[in-house]
Amino acid sequence: MRRFKTGTPARALSSSLDYDQMKRQEGDKKIVPFSFMSDNIEKDQVPCWLTYTNEETHNIIRNNFSRSALFGGQIEGIGPRYCPSIEDKVNRFPDKKRHQLFIEPEGLDTEEMYLQGMSSSLPEDVQLAFYRTIPGLENISIVRPAYAIEYDCIDPLDLRQSLEDKTIENLFCAGQFNGSSGYEEAAAQGLMAGINAVCKINGKKWFVLDRSEAYIGVLIDDLTVKGTNEPYRIMTSRAEYRLLLRQDNADERLTEKSYKIGLASEERYQKLLRTRAEFSSESARLASTFVIPSEVNDYLQTIGSAPLNNRISLAELLKRPEIHYDDLAPIDPDRKEISEHAASQLEISLKYKGYIDKQLAQVARFRKLENKRIPDDIDYHDIESLRIEAVEKLSARKPASIGQASRISGVSPADINVLMIYLEKKRRIR
């Protein structure tokens, strides 16, 4: 077991805040739904508000470090790197004259406002004192104070990629208990642990998403292969293939997999097939529809795009960064009506085709290593020329593939070459 810590900000009564002293933060004008089953969302937006701490705020916090559970020693666990408490910020960045905080409504039907960026473990009287030095919060009424907690979790290296414990059969683990931090991270692990528990009950093989298929795959691979010494958060920078892991193509990447294991509904799967058909048909049509300079140059000038010198397909024209799919309508008499989602995917695939093709080639190399399986009964001590550190790390982690082995800290490319030669010799002997 390990000991980690985390915290949460205070909640304040909305009517006690002075929004005239804060900067209004509007929501998106066009709301992009999370679900591909929704075409659009018509909802009144509620704004957030931005304000800042100041030197007076920081002085109160500094003078009370001894009363902070995080600084006083009452809480000793390792905290999340990417969402530090306000005490951490003031202590670690003494050169910063101010820190921003977002005032966010907890919901449409509540008076509670969430003070994002101000988690703390200081006593309530200190919190009240430093909050009231912040513009707009002078008369703040705290509904619930900020607080910190310390909790137990396991070493995720004890888990298979199915999230089943390596030593305790049928025990599937998920969420903060696995050493991660964050709501989405916990939800993703809960989903995958639940899927694999059912697969185990039904005698089916694991359902595992790899690093090239989903951020869920990156998250679980990082935890179970690389491990973590602090509360883990997923970020785009952790994903090598993030150009492929876009929000616009999540349905294309994952819905069919979900449908095959019995999760996605028939309705959802059919919608995916319609989008695919629209994408394929329109992609082919744009590639075979050509325009000539005399027909389009005047129009291109009006939308700020360079004139043509030669005949060109609409697909090639759409690759220009300043031209969007809807901009083609005036010069495309045979235009077909397709869904906004299919149009978005089409435009992205054309504009970034060169980069996407390069990343797909990287994925092919990655998959080749992932498909080179390592036998469960392998004894790494028998492999000559394998460094002692590599023997220890590989014996402890028991990677399922060469790809996994290559991502273990302390295992070098030379060790991987030795391991691959050993496995090939074994294969030939068999």
C-alpha cells in the first residue's frame, strides 16, 4: 500500500460575492456535445469569473504555514503535482505576486460557487481571512471550507492491463485506489475494470485498449507498465499518438469495439456507419471534382485565399488552412448535404493528411513490438548479456510484450535487442 494526499477548494455562497470586481468568463458560443448521439445542445450558458490573489493574501498564508496540515506534518502523503494547494503555490513560487482563481457555479440550481485553484488545508478562520483579501471576495460566505485528505492506494504495477490484480485472481481495481488522481481518470478505469470483470466471468479474453487507440489506453499502460510515485493525471503530452487521439474521431476509433462487446447500442452503431458512409462518399466526390482558375479566383479573393494558377480538385483546395468545408459551397454546385460531424472529420483528415500518415506509420511500428508476446513462464535470469537492472525490472514487472518491456524504466534498447534475440532462438528451437 501507498499513502497519497489530495485536496479540494472551498465552496462559497454566490450572493456573497461581488462580480463587478471580477472578469467575466463566457462559455463557448457553440457547444460541442460530449456524446456523438447529440447533434447540438441548446442551453443557456452560465458564466465563470476570474479574480486574483495579492501580496496581502500571500502574507496571511505564509504567516499560517505552521497551521497547515500539509506543511505541519499531519499529512505526509505525496500530493498531486498538477493541482497544488494555495499553500504550495505561495511557498514554491515566492516570486509570483498573484495567483488566479476561477469562480465556477456548481450547477444551475445551486447557490454554491467552486473556488477553482484555491485548494487548502488551512483552518477555516485562516481561509476566511485570506479569501477576504481577494477582489470580489471581501464579504465571502463560505458554505464548505477547503480541506485536504490522506488516503491509501496500491502500487498499480501489481495490476495486469485488464486491471485485475496479478496475485489475487478475480480482484479488479479501479480509480484513485490505483494511484491516479482526477474524475475522468477514475471513471475511465472503472469502465475498463467493469468490462474486464464481465469478460472474466464469461470466459472471454481481456478487452484492452492500447496507447494508439485511446487516452484510456495511455492511462492504463502508464499505470500498469511504468508505475507512478505520485497521484497520476492523464495529459495530452503523455500520448505519443495524440494526433490520432482526437475528440472528433472518438466514435470512429472506439464505437465499433464497444458494439462488439455489447456496450454500444444498435442505434449508436448505425449512426457511426452513416457517418462513415457520408465521409467516404463525400471524400471521393471532392477528390474527383475539379475547379479552374477563371471560375473561382474572384471568389477566393473575397475569402482571403490566394488565386489558382492551375486546375485543382476541391479536396486539394480544402487543404488550405484558411478554407473550411462550408466555404466550398458557392463554387460546388453538386455539393451534398452531410452531417456537421462528418464534414468536420473530412476537413481535419484532409488538412492534416501528411502528419496523420506519418503517425499511422509510427503506430504500425509500435504494434509490431506490441504483437511480439513474451511467455508468462520466461526466466530472465537465464538470458545471457541482459544487464542485472534489466533482469530485476523485467522479473518484477512481467511485461506481456516487447513493447511493454521497452517502456519500463531501467530497461535499455540494448536489453530489448538481447531479449528479442533470445525469444527468436527459443521460437526456432520450438
